[in-house]
Amino acid sequence: MSIPDPTARTPSSVNYVSTAISSLTKRTGNHGESSEKVSAIDNREESIEEGSKPVYDHTHRKLKPRHVQLIGIGGTIGTALYVQIGQTLAEGGPGSLFIAYTLWVLNLLGLAEMVTYLPISSPFIRFAGRYVDDAFGVAAGYNFFVFEAAMVPMEVTACSSITGPTRSLWQQYSLSYLFFLRASSAAKPAFFVLTSLRFLNVFAVKWYGESEFWLASSKVLLSVGLILFTFITMLGGNPLNDRFGFRYWNEPGSFAEHYKEGNLGRWLGFLACLINASFTIAGPDYISMAAGESVDPRRNLPRAYNGMFYRLTAFFVLGALCVGILVPYNDKTMADAFDNEEPGAAASPYVIAMDRLGIPVLPHIVNAMILLAVFSAGNSYVYCGSRTLYGLALDGKAPRVFTRCTKSGVPIYCVATVLLIGLISFLQVSNSASVVLNWIISLVTASQLINFSVITFTYTRFRKALIAQGISRDTLPYKSLGQPYVAYIALVSTIIMAFVGGYEVFLPGNWDVPTFLFSYTMIGVFPVIYVGWKIIHRTSVRKPEEVDLFTGVDEIEEYTRNYRPEQASNPVSRFGDWLFG
């Protein structure tokens, strides 16, 4: 968090018990009630401090509204939306795919209320400890860190699969070949991508935000372009003059059978689509990770969350609709591409549709744009993974060395740790890129669902604390719709999906020990961390009336009152500020 000077250093919220007492005194005229609440916080002081010295948040508030909004897109849209969605289409059909993506988008509401109220570094992870239980926050933090850090080598590997030496002409002359290494060809693009990610993440955060803004903008252009491509071609605007419309929804049909025949097979197909949607769709969690470095967060974050919901609906729901329009779920070319582990965008429903319609050149452009999308996602994962580790260190739940920042406000040791984990991508030197991708995807799918469960459960505790302490939701900077019902539905669905995600391994003839372990490892690790920390540190679950809702709020409000926006230095940036401001 920040004090009135946007670039100044600020204390971690957990160490300001005195601020909480002051805030409580100001916010209530009933001195008896205030004394009771102050006493409750006093009783928690020892457990919060745990004998540690105050830790300070050295990050700087330099991310503008356009940076924050595009960071959410950058960390969400990648190969899963453009390529892997084809495999899901084959398993469930266009109807199941569209319904699954529509339902899952609704699971992402609720986080915005907590983050806009108290925009601090690594917010939802630290809220888990502050509003629920310290041990719960530790387990949530390390789960999210593993997820984000593991996604870095996944995206690096995906970049390598697109820029390999046997690809199309534009790929053979890609930038990765400027680096002549005495290593296998798979190592060259991996080295280049990791070097680029290091370059973008070790400088001042505003440069990271600027790079992510332009990289994510390319994803927006690609998504909008593919949606327009679908609309034009389905109405006959293609070389074949084929007005195909929703033909493939009727033949071969809207719902595919998966593993079994009949209604059970169609249900399993829908379940496969839902599992894919649960891994693919995210966004608000990435915006929240930028809360501690966002300028004027009380004004900018609500707009970012609103914009993110509409963009998610447009890109994911319409994207799911588009692929079902363009390609039948039983398309042989698409099935062969996945069976033969074709690289790049060869398995993308969009590229397959372009080839079916006889459209030249465009598939190569789409492949190049997908490469940018994958790199942008990796950039976001390095940022979010490093800030997760930084937030844990601020609260004394990771080694103190990770709290050290450069003069420009970058937690340098956290960034270095995430990039070191990214070296896992070099496993593809001895294994195919697709094998490495499948290993990582299996590991992190459950982590993503656990993360969603943590967010929604923490929100339910936050809401109960508001009620117990007499704070109206009408006073919050942001109110999400349909609460608390949406949060409870999301909580139940994410917990169920975390256990169901690897269900295929239990089907007859599909049992495989490595697949089982990769699918369910994090489900076992999370409770081990929670119980272990709880036993060692003797933490307790916060009662709603004891939850600290006020520490750090005064600093945020004072910062908001004194904030003065800075003008962009060039016309292009000023236009971006205006467009997303």
C-alpha cells in the first residue's frame, strides 16, 4: 500500500495495529463499542506480529488504469483460448463448450469488493490470513505461488513449440534465431524468452506495465479480429461463398459424446468443457495482484474490474461460440493435429477454418499473433508469481530476503526465483514440448481451482465481518452483484471441480499413476501446509467481530485525497490513458 506520496515507501498492513485502533476510534461514536473492538485487536497483536520486526512495502504505485486493465487480459488469454479450445470442442461439442464457458465466467465475481476496499500488495492472499486464519493465508499464498511460477515454464515451452526450426517461413526467421547457442534447437527460443522476461520484469514497474499494455493489446486485436472473421465468413464472406451459419450445430450436432454413448457420454463431454473453462478463464485475480502498485486504486480498480467482466464475457464466451461455428467437433484435420502433436497454431480451430475456406497468408499472421499472446501471458505470470512471494515475505511467511526491492520498487529476489523456476522449460530438450506442457497443465489445474475457492471463501468471511462490525456494503468503493449467493455458488462449484478435474484417470482403462499424482498433488499439499502451519504457530480462525477491517484503510483514503494524476509524455500514451481512464 501507499501513503500520500505515490512513490514513497509504505508499511505493511499487518504491522499497524495502532492505525486500526485510531481508525476504530474515528469510525464510531460509541466509546464502549470501540473499546471492545480495540480490545479484540489488541488480543490479536501478538499473533500478528509473532515477534517480527516491522516489514515495509517498498513497491511503487506506478501502474496506470490502462496498465492494470490490460494486465488482467495479459495473464488470462493464451494458447488455451486460441488452440487448446479445439480439443475441448472435439470432446464436448459446440453447445457444451458455449454453456460451460458462460457458466464459469459468473464464478469470478466478489474479489473486487475486498481489493478496492484495501488495495495492498498480494491482496487476496493476505486477506485469506487476515480475514480467515493465518494458516489459511499461508496455504493460499504458496498454492498461488506454485501455480503462477509453474505457468512461466509452460508459456516458455509453448513459445518454443511455436518457434521451432521446422515451422513456417516467418518462424524460421524469428528473433529466437538471432541467438546461436551450442544447445539443441528447443533451448534457443526458451533462452530468448526467459531473457526477455527478465529484461521486462527487473526494471521499474511502470516499464513492465507499459510492455504488458502493448503485448496484451495485441491479444485484444487478435480476439476482436477472430470474432469479426467468424461473423463475416459464416455469412458467406469467404472464397467459397459458403453461407454456412450454424450448420455445424445441426450436423454433426451441438453436443458430442465423450467416452460413453448416449446421455451419459454427452454429460461427460459437457464436464470436459467445464474443466477446460475452469483452467482457461481467469482475470480478476491478476488485476488484484497489481492493486499494491496501481495509481489511485480506489477510483481505477472498480473500473478495471467492471471492464474485465465485460471483456471476459466477450472474449471467452464469444470465442467459445465462434469455434463451434467455424469447425465441426468431429473435424478430422483438428483431431489429427492433436493426435500428432502439431506445433503452433496448426490445431487451432481458426486456422483449420481458414484452410477449409481456402484463405491464404492469414493462418501465418494468426500464428505470429498467438506467439505474442503466449509471451504476454508469461510476462504476467512472472509479475504475479514474484508479487505473491513478496506478499508472503511481507507478512513473515517467507524468508525476509524476499522483501528486498530495487530503488525502482521491484522485488528483485522474488523475480529471480520465479525466473529460476522457469528453467524447467529446458526439460523439453530431452522431451517433446507437448509432453512438458501436459505435465505442467496437469499440476496447476487443481491449483487454479483451489485459488478460486480461497478467494470466494475469504469473501464470505469478509462479508460476515462487515455485518458483525456494522459496516454497510453501500460504503464500499465497489459492490458486486448477486452476493452472497454468487459467492456460495462459486465456492461449491470450484471445490467440486478441483476434485473432478482429473476424473478421466478413473475411467476403465485410463488409470495412470503419474497422471493421478499430477492431477491431485496440490489438493493434498494445500491441507498439509494449512495444518502444519496451524500446529506450529498455533493460529486460530478469526471470528467475524475480531477481523481487522481497518488497518491500512486510513493510509489509502489519505492517498486518494492527495493523489494528483501525472500526464503522459507522448500522444500515444495519452490516448491509451484516455481510452482506459
